[in-house]
Amino acid sequence: MPDEYPEYPHHSQMLEYLRAYAAHFGVDRRIEYRTPVERIEPASDNDWIVTLARGEKRCYGAVVVANGHNWDPKYPNLPGEFHGQAFHSASYRTPDLFTGKRVLVIGAGNSGCDIAVDAVKAGARRVFHSMRRGYHILPKFIMGRPVDQIYSQMLKLHLPLAVRRMAAKLAIWLVQGSNRNAGLPEPDHRLFETHPLVNQLLPYFVRHGSIEPKPDVTGLEGDAVRFSDGSRKKVDVLVYATGYRHTFPFLDSTLLNWENGRPGLHLNLFHPEYDTLFVAGLIQPNSGEIFLLHWQSRAIALFLRALECGAPAADWLRERKRKMETELSSGIRYSESPRHSLEVEQGSYYRELKQVVKELEKDLEAEDHKVQKELAMDSGLLSGYRSKFRKKLSSLT
Ligand SMILES: Cc1cc2nc3c(=O)[nH]c(=O)nc-3n(C[C@H](O)[C@H](O)[C@H](O)COP(=O)(O)OP(=O)(O)OC[C@H]3O[C@@H](n4cnc5c(N)ncnc54)[C@H](O)[C@@H]3O)c2cc1C
């Protein structure tokens, strides 16, 4: 990213970056905007029939599904009715609607915590935050550096999980002490077993009394909400920061080999059977995701090229993806909630993906050399024939 960007860029800068990325690789010229896909079905010979929302049908040699996994809102099943303003974090845009209101945020993932903090900053009258459990809350900066950079540094040094865990726990303890001190519930799991929560301001605002942590919501009562500790609070705005369902409305569910609540894919990317169907972006790493998507795209492109020219690495990957044997958690035992069905440990995932890319690149380079050598030999033979032909021609004339 450009050096002048701050360490945590604004969303407008992210958009600018993504546009520059697409232009750099010439992808922008190939995107057909405002062209929703309605259906994708297998055809013969590994081809796919794609039906667009406007009814047009097209045939493609390969399909990369990249529809994102943070768009289809998941709601808790709560008894009763709420008469105030309610919406899911998926449709949250600006915080001004919180000004002067009593706000309840349900869910303490990164979105829920960010929105609760936004509500305080926007001048909400009260902010309640319902948390199902206690979480380890990492500060955004450790030793003046973004926490994900420190984590990556620890991975580069090959520090074992126990040491990474201890270092992160020490950092949390030095910066904000225990959750109990801050008035937040204590975690019921070990650090890294749930998706990392990075938020320096949540404990700060809880300690200032600006955010009031609450347990589970048990019922909606018109202009109020009831909690599992028996308390009842009047609420004007209710935000469901309760996560997303992983759905692919344009694909028959049998096509994605679903198992344990998620598509059963090698590296969450390659279909074990279909060689020309991929799902990119279907991962939830415990640190930055976007750079992994770059490597996923590279792996897909190389595999398709290897298939096309019959390189042996294509068979190698075919065999590998059928077996589906990969370890993507670096020994971390993730919480079994549906929220963690796509969780991968960033370092392990990157290593596995890089291995696939390297193997394909190595083989394709060898294939390229072979083809170039054959071409050179062909052109040598050809020039030999040509000079013989010229000599023959001159002897005749
Ligand atoms: C609050 C929040 C904060 C995040 N912060 C970070 C972060 O700091 N760092 C990071 O690396 N990641 C972060 N992520 C994750 C980030 O969203 C992903 O890394 C990234 O957006 C995934 O890109 P994607 O292309 O897979 O999916 P998306 O960005 O969701 O894009 C999917 C695209 O597919 C299109 N689409 C869907 N269905 C169809 C259809 N039927 N036909 C045609 N088009 C369709 C959609 O319109 C959309 O343009 C964050 C996510 C959230 C929700």
C-alpha cells in the first residue's frame, strides 16, 4: 500500500487501493459491472453454464466464485417484538443515527465492538453491549506498531504457538490488565481459540462508563429489551452485529461438497472433484486476509495454465485436492461455533498456499523451457530446410 497511507487506512483509501490494484493487473478492463449472476451449472467437459440476472446464458471454461462471506445477515431468534429502529451491521454505514439515542449492540465480534465505540463517539445517550461470552481483547498497537505486524513478525521468527500466546497475553495484561478490572466478562477459552478481537477503545469506554456490557438478550419488549440477568433496558436503536450466513444462492448446494457447515474444499479454495470450480475468499484468517486473496488468485491462474498445457503439477494438485489433507490451524483449536467454520491461521494458510504456487510455478517454468527448446529446435530445423531449399533453388536457376 502507498507509504503515505496511515497504518489503519480509511475505507475510501481501501477503495482507492483496490482500484489501483485492479488497474495494475489490467483486471478493471475485464470486469462487467452491474452484471449479477443468477445461476451457475456444470456443463460437459468441465465447462460451466452461467445465467445472468438479465436472462443471458454464457458458457465458461472455469468459474471462480468470489461472492464474499460477510453479506448475508444472521439474526438471533429472540422472542417478542421490538418497536424501535433495528438493523444488522451489514447495513451499517454512518454513526450519526446514534446521536442522542439509547443504543444496544448485540454481538461482540470486531463489527459489534467497533459499532459500540462509534455510538459513544457519535454522542449516544446510552450504549449497551450484549456479549455472549468474554473475549481476549487485543490492543491495536503494541510497542507502537499495529498488532498484526507484531503477530506476523512472531510467525517469521517461527515462534511456537505457546510463546506467541504468552507474548500476546503479556501485551494485553500490560496495556489493559484483566477483563474483570475493566468491567468486562472474563474469556472462557484460550487466546486465539476465537477470532481475534482488536479494539483499544472498547475497554477504555467501558471503564469510563460510556459502554455498559450486558449478558445475552432473552426477549424483546416493545421499546425495551430483557437480558439473561433479569435486567430490562429501554432502547431506541438495536444493532444486530450477529454475523453472517455463508450462502451461494446461484449454486446448487450439492455442488460445493458441504461438510461441517462449510463447503468442503482443499485450502477452502479448490474443489476436490471439479477442476474448474474455485471459491476464492472463503477464509477467515486470524490476521489480514487481503494479501492471501492475491496468492489464492495466483494459485488458481497457475493451476488452470498447468491443466491447459498438461504439466505434471496439475496432476500433483489434483491428487492433493482429492485427499484434502492440510493443516490450517497451526495447532490452534478453534471454538466450535459456526462463526469459526472458516477460521484459518494466517501463517499456516500462507505456507500451504505458497507451496502450491511454488510447485506449479516450478513445473510451468520447466514446461516453458521445454516448449521454448522445442520451438528453437523447430525453428533451427526450419531454417536448415530453408537454406537447403534456397541452395536447391539457386542450383536450378
Ligand atoms: C467489518 C469488516 C472489517 C474487515 N477488516 C478487514 C481488514 O482489516 N483486513 C482484511 O484483510 N480483511 C478485512 N475484512 C475482510 C474483508 O471484507 C475481506 O478481506 C475482503 O472484502 C474479501 O474480499 P472478497 O472479494 O472475497 O469479498 P467481498 O469484498 O465481499 O466482494 C464480493 C463481491 O461479489 C459480488 N457478488 C456477490 N454475489 C454476486 C452475484 N451473484 N453476481 C455478481 N457479483 C456478486 C459483490 O457485489 C461483491 O462486489 C473485513 C470485513 C469486515 C466485514
